[in-house]
Amino acid sequence: MGRLKNGALGGFSGKVGSIVGYSLRNKDYIKGLPKLSTKPPTLKQLASRARFKYFNEWRNPLTEFFAISFKNQTAEHSAQNAAHRFNKDIIIGEYPNYEIDYQKIVISCGDLPPLIDLQMEMTEPGKLHFSWKPNFTGSAKPTDLLAILICYHNNHTHLAGTLNGTERGSGHYDFQVEFMPAGKDIAVYATILSNDRNRASNSQYMGKVSF
């Protein structure tokens, strides 16, 4: 893929022969159309495709969440591309038996000051209590918002969370997990976002909870 910088042709969009032109974030790009192969895929190609499919099955239900939690990364990438970039190593195992390393999942990344001593405990069935020291250093504001994501182990269709948990200054928050199948594990993640969603902290893996 090549980028046009006001050359003889300038930017263009659409298809011209075997070349496609398009614009992304006020930058012009060109790329060649892929060539179809008549050869059967190799084992390495099959593994790569299966891994990519497995990753997308996890990521796709989180599109709306990541559109907000990775909004601060959209200067050069889309929010979904940023989500892919920060989570590209979460798939483990060998083809065709893939799994997710839930401890590696990242739901945001940025330089917003994080919460201090962020803790989580289940105070009653399905009720997660979060507590922290607000940390008002640097660019932190009392109105920054807590965001929580819950992923169900080995079940990509059931997700829970909030992007508007409570404000940084409150110091605590209770989240009720509505869907609690017996014998299921959930992985819990938390982060802090600026009120306008233009900044984010590095997210934190809070651990696993079993029902």
C-alpha cells in the first residue's frame, strides 16, 4: 500500500485498473487489488486465517465499547484497529485449538493518570464492589469516568460492562452482574476515561470471578 502526497495525480478515490484509491483521516492512499490464487492454502495460511477469525469473533461484539475506550487512539488508526493492535497477542494455542489469554486483554491505553490502589471484591452473588484512591495528579479530573468490561470465559456472545460507571472522585462503585450461569468464570477489566472520551488511562485486569 502506498500513500499519495499531492503527487502528479493527487488523491483519488475509487478503482482504476488494478489500483484502488481512498482517503483516510485526510490522507490519501492507494493499494493494489489482491490477486486470487488457485493454489490450495498451506497449513500456515489455514492457521493464520483461523486465528484471525477466532480473534474477530471475540472483538466484534465489543465494537461499540472499543469505539469509546480507544477513541483517544484515533489520530492515526481507527478505534477498532487500535483494539486489534493492543490485543493481537491474546490468542494462544495451536491450530485449530485456540484460546484467549484473558490476562493480556487491553481495553484502553493512554496517559491519563490511573486510579490508585484500585481493588475489586464480590460482596454478594453477582455484585462487584470497586474501590480506589482518586489520584488527582497531572491532567486527572474529578469528573473522569470509570469504565468496566466483563468477558465471559470461552463465550464471546455474553459480555457486560459500562462506560459510565461513576466519577473518579467518588472512590467506589458497585456493579451488578446480571447474567450468572453456574460454573462460569468471568474476567474483569477497569479503566478511567476523560468525560469527553478524548483521553484514557492504561486499563487494568482485575482478575477472574467464578460463579
